[in-house]
Amino acid sequence: MQTELRAPANQTPPLVGHDVVACDAALTTAVLTHGDQEVLTSLGDLGRDAGSEEAREHGLAANDHPPRLVAYDRHGHRVDEVAFHPSWHWLMERAVGHGLQAAPWVSGAEHAHLRRAAGFLAWSQTEPGHGCPISMTYAAVPALRVDEAIAQEWVPGLAATSYDFGVRDPRTKSGLLAGMGMTEKQGGSDVRTNVTRAVPTSEDGLYTLRGHKWFTSAPMNDVFLVLAQAPGGLTCFVMPRVLPDGTRNAFDVVRLKDKLGNRSNASGELEFDGTLVRRLGNEGRGVRTIIEMVAATRLDCVIGSAALMRHAVAEASWHVAHRSAFGGVLADKPLMRNVVADLALESEAATALALRLAAAVDRVDDPQEAALRRIALPLAKFWVCKRTPAMVAEALECLGGNGYVEESGLPLMYREAPLNSVWEGSGNVNALDVLRALAREPESLAAWMGEVGAARGANADLDRAVDETLVLLGESGAAEGSARLLAGRMATCLQGSLLVRYAPAEVSDLFCASRLTGGHHGAYGMLTGGDQAFLVERATPVLD
């Protein structure tokens, strides 16, 4: 007799069919704090798309089938193209369609960059890898605007909400994407050691390149910003994929990187030999010219890490709300509740900081906001991105063995988690950038003090932590060996101030008590007191 097989009991249903924006209390709070209800409402379709089963399946498929380099066509011609799985194109089409690339720069809306940041945070939870070309395109615009003529040539296509993939004349395409090549084999983050040479041609502003780039983001895109040594020093250049006469620019994609994570996205090594480029800005001012692109990509590193945190805690809180063990629902077990509440604190603080910095981009003409961005971007990138791997690992552990299998999506997040700490300057580079801002731009410290000081008197733990950080600044603010300690303390004080002012007291009080008093022991789940059940409920998604 054949035994009837029964479906296994006590299984957590998949987290699909929810609005990723509306289900994120931290995100909605930040949007309403710095924007308004209209901004939040405009993200409804994006949030529902991001939480769909279709988006989840495309995200997994794009990583299961990574891109491949097509160096030659069937006739033997060198083409250097990148082939992607259809799921990549599905994700890209919607990301561009929702205006997550360069659209905010031409929007004119009051909260355009805030809206884009909230959307990027939500949409990145479908799959993080395709966020790279979206981010590069967003970041290219402020750098291109150094030269009005060049900006007029490229920005309309970059800002268009139409995804038009393929190596073709950009004038015939309905939408364009940008990439960036800064680092070389011998230097990495030390871009001033670049050896790629740019030789002027007879046409004003036009040069030819000879050299290489060790890491070029999104080699399939239409235009790139690259650094090279011109006669006057390190200079920024605009490198089109296809030249104005319709021919392909002369550079070879040597290989695509075999990376730890970010596997859906193509990152490549490029070699130049007679590659035509146009100078952007003055010779010798390459770093200064491209710095706005670096700042914008650093912001996206913070947003992308906050997205990974939120996705991880959403999966963990959803799992423990539906899984039983040892005689009860996991979410009701005091120790598991402690862990998830702690993860929720980390996620909410990251989201609050990311959205505050995005709001500052909308106030570009405000000197106070510009000064805050100057110091808060590197300290936020250092701290939020550095916290992400351990946080995602703890969330994975909440699912146990279920979280260790690929179908759960947590292994994908775990491999992705270290990326943003490496991208656009490692942890040390960003911590040292904080020191440079303090030394060279005293208005940046004043901006930080003004932001944390806005919460003065509302929380004793925060007040004490700010005072201690100011003492540290006085004692060793310029000491390189203390740069990480200082950046971490400044970042957590900033997070604490934002939560004290804008989040529920149940969130801010426990964050300040656990993060600002020296009682945080490194591992999650060591909270003492507080309304931990409130935090778990606040973090748990609800299906539509």
C-alpha cells in the first residue's frame, strides 16, 4: 500500500505579496519627516512591485545566471559586449522606469532626491546587483555638469525613464546609462598613482588614452567617467562607448570580474589603446571634478546597505512570526525577540541616516546642508556599510538552516553585504576622509554639531555620548590611528539624534541605551529592557 505524503507542517510562508515601502515603518517615517505624504504615495506602485513574487523570482534568477562577456561576434569581429539573463533586463527596466537613475536631477520636484533614495532603498531589496548601473548613472550627472556643453549632450538621455539596452549610437537610444573607471592595478583607491596616459589630439578637449582600468563599473553602459594622466596632471574624461560617427570606441573588455557577491552585475577590466575621450574640467583637476560622482555613489552605498539590512530583518522577523519551536512561536521567545529587536534597531538607524542625507541633496543651495553632507557621507558610509555583514549574518541565523539555502535569498544578501564597504573607498579611506573634512573644512564639524545638537536635552545617553565625542575630537581628532573610532562615534551620535527627534521613544530610547553607553558587546541580542516586542512588531512586514 502506498503511503500518502503529507505537506510538512510549521513552514514559514514566502514573504511575497506585500508593499515594501508601506510595510517599512522606518522608511515611511523618514519620508514623512523630510518630505510629505505626496512623496510617500508616489512610491506605492514601486513598493508593490518590489514585494511581488515575480520580482523575487527575477532577483534570484539574475544571480543564478550571471552576465557573460561576448568578446567576438560570429564573424570574428571584436565586439566586447555583455550578455545578461532576461531577469536582469526585467529588473533594470523597472528601476529606470521608476526614475531611480538620473531622473531626480531634472525633475524640479521639491523632494526629488528623497523620493529617489526611498525608492532605491525599497527596490534594491528585489536584487542588489542591478543597483550598480542605476547608481553610476545617478552619480554621473553632477560631475558632467562641470561642463555645460557636455552635460547638455548626455544628461537628457541619462535622465530618461526608458531602459534601452545595447551598444548603439546614443543619439538613437531612448535612454542611456553611465559607468565609471577610476582604479588601476597598481593603486586601487590611491588614484593619484594612475598610469593611464591621455594625449591631446588636434581637436580642442579631445584626447586619446593608453593604459588600463582594473575595475570599471558597468562596462555595458553608454558612457563612462574615467581618470587618466594628462600633461597637466590627473584629469577626468568622458569616454563614450560609441563615437559620434557611429563607430565603437577603441577599448577592450579583458574580462568580467569573478566576485564574491554582486554576481548579477558586470564589473570589468578595460584596456585602452587609442581610446577617444573628451576632457571634463581642467587638466590636473581630475579628483576635484569627479568628487561629486564619488559623493553620490557613497550615498548610494549607504542606501544600498540600509536596503540589505531592511530586507534581512524583514525576512527574519517574518520567519520568527510564523515559525514555532520548543513549544511556542519563535517571536514570543524572549531571546529571539531580543535578537530581532536589536536587528530592527540597527536597520531603523541606518534608514534614518540614509534618508536624512538624501534630503540634504534636495537642499543643494543650503551651505549648512552641503557642509553636513561633506562630513556625514564618509562617516555614514564607513559605519553603516561596516555594520551590514554582521547584521545580515545574524538575520540569516534567525532562519537557521532555512536561511543557509539559496532559495531563502539570505545567502545572496550575505555575499553582497561586504560590497558597499569596499566600493567607493574602503572603511579606512572613508574614516580618513572624515579627518580631512575636520581639518580642512571647519564648517563641516559645525554642521555635525548643529545636527546632533538639535536633540540636545531630549536623551541623557545621547547628550553624554556627544560630549564624549567632542572630547575625543579635542584629544585625537587629527590622529590617523583613531579615525575609525571617531567616525563610528560621530555616526552613532548622528543616528541617535535622528531617532530621538523623529522615531518613537520605544526605538530611540533603546537605541541610545544600547549603542551610546558603551554597553554594546558586539553581538546582537544583548539588549536590556525596553519594549522589544514593539520593535519586533514594527519591523515585521504585513501582506496586502
